[in-house]
Amino acid sequence: MNHNTPLSPRPLRHLSEAQRRVLTTAQLRAHGVTATETNEQCGPGGPWQQFLPGVYLLHPGPPTSEERLHAVLLYAARSPLGGPAPGVPVQPGAEGPGTARRQPDAVITGLAALTLHGFACAPPLTSLEKIDVLVPRLRRLRSVGCARVVRTAAMPAPQPVTGLPVAPVPRALADAVAELADTGAVRRLLTEAVRGGHCEPAAVVRELNQAKLLSRPHVVDAVDSLLAEGRAIAESRLYRMVREYGLPDPMWNVDLRLPGGPFLGGLDAYWPDQAVALELDTRAPRQDDDALWSEYARKREHLERLGITVVHITPKKLRDSLEQQAAVVRTALMAAADREPAAYVVVLPR
């Protein structure tokens, strides 16, 4: 037997080229290759090599980036004897009798995942010494070779990228940031996540908070820049919504006050003739989120008691459904004629 000898008895048509070159002990056994034969192939000068514990590379040269990814997933995934590794998706039509589809229990995360998601500032896969792989917290598995095991209490729903299970961008960012001490590198990754439309700032901050990374000064600095970037993008979309969908021009970025009375709060847009206020919710879920939400709710309730309609819009809604949000605002403006006149308020530039 050599590395060109076809494996049998199970066909390999459903596997990619990389998957055919990277197999586990169980998969080799399912193809009729005994442990003795495997050891012979991996001997000095042999055509195969053991790349990770229980994972073999069926050629003598260095692995490609795709082979490294598949090898890490095979190493980290639970795989029944002779069955497909849950970490590597089964191709349509390749399921054998009794094969059940289930969520992968090994998912690429960290910098490798960001590279697969298309981040320009993430390093190429060939330069990564370690590939982070996310597994359930109670798995007994150690980091070895190029596989760095990251544990989680709740596995995220993976996103398939080039046929591989990859962590969603917010989770991949948190796992990458956990290994980075360079403020500039962290800031570049977070900024690209928002500018590139991969996710909203709130989703990133939520993952960073859950990973207990917001106590690190260099992460806090990068998050402040991220939130500023996210708000600027959301405001730009808001201006576009008013312009493209023919809404009346509001007063932008104003404060409201009762005549001779207390400050009522700041607004992103206000239509005084219709007493309609619009506020962008760019709050990020940090440790003090409850206090921020309570303050926001108090302001909204106070304005509505004065007869002012408050429209609440998130950056995600502006990104995903701009026309629908314009319809919400238009409906609020048109409904003003059927409401009791609002209390008189003083409008000041913010």
C-alpha cells in the first residue's frame, strides 16, 4: 500500500480533496486500513504522517491551509467509529443509511475564522501558528500541535464558510481578542467588523462582555472606538433614510426642555410640528446595561406623557430594513393629526 493506493471498502466521492488527504484512525479503519498498516505508512520515509493525535495526513509534504483546518476539526470533533466527523459537514447526498445530521461539536473560531469570513486585516491562514477550535466546555481535550482548544458553555450556531463550520463573527472576534495584547490589532479587527457590515457593535460588545474581556484596558479603548464608529455609520444610514424615502426634514441632534423646567433628554431627530421624536439605540450591553436601560425607559415614558411620540430604531434595523423603518416613521408622522396636541417644549441644539 502507498499513498496513491485507493482506500476501501467505503467510497470517497463525497469528500473534498483535502478531506481525502486527511483522515482519522476511525475513518482509516472503516476503509479497511489496520493500525499496523497505518503505522507502516507513517514510518521513516513513509508516504503518510501523523499530523495530530488520531489524525493522519496521507502525503509526505507539509499540509495546506485547508488540510490544517480539516485536521483540527477532525481532532476536536466527536466522531462515531467509522462515521463522518461532526465537525466536517456531510455533503448532500453523501449520507449513508442511519446517518443523522446534527450540529457540529467543533467549530473554527478566532483569527482563522475571521480570515475565513473575509477580514482583510486578519492574517492569512498560512501564517497562523495556531488554529482556534471551539468545543463544549466539558469536553476532555487538550491543545496540541496547531490546534488550540477554546471551551464554551454554549456552542454557537456555526456559519458554513467554504464547507467548514465557522463561528459567527462576534464570537470569533471575542476568541481572537482574548489572545491579542496589541491595542492597534484589536481596534482594526473591531472596526472592520462594523465597517465591513459583518455585525453590529452591540453584538461584539455582548460577546466581549460574556468573555470577561471588558476589564482589559486595551480592549476598552478599542471598544470605545468601535462604538463611535458604529454610531457614525448608523447616523449616516438615518440621514439616508430621510433623504431617500421622502420624509420631512427633522431637526437633527437636539435637546428638549420644558419651558423654565427640567431637561427632558437628547434626541437624534425631532419633528416639532408632529411632536415625533426619533432615538437611535446604540447602547452596548456592558456591565451597567440595566442602569442605561432604566434611564432610557424613564426618558421615553416622560416624553410620551407629554404627548410626544418616540420612535425607537436600532442600528441593526437601519442596516437590514431601511424601507421598513422609514414606513414606521412616516406612520408616526401621519398619526399626529389624530392625537391631542403635545405639551410645548423648548428645542435646543445639542
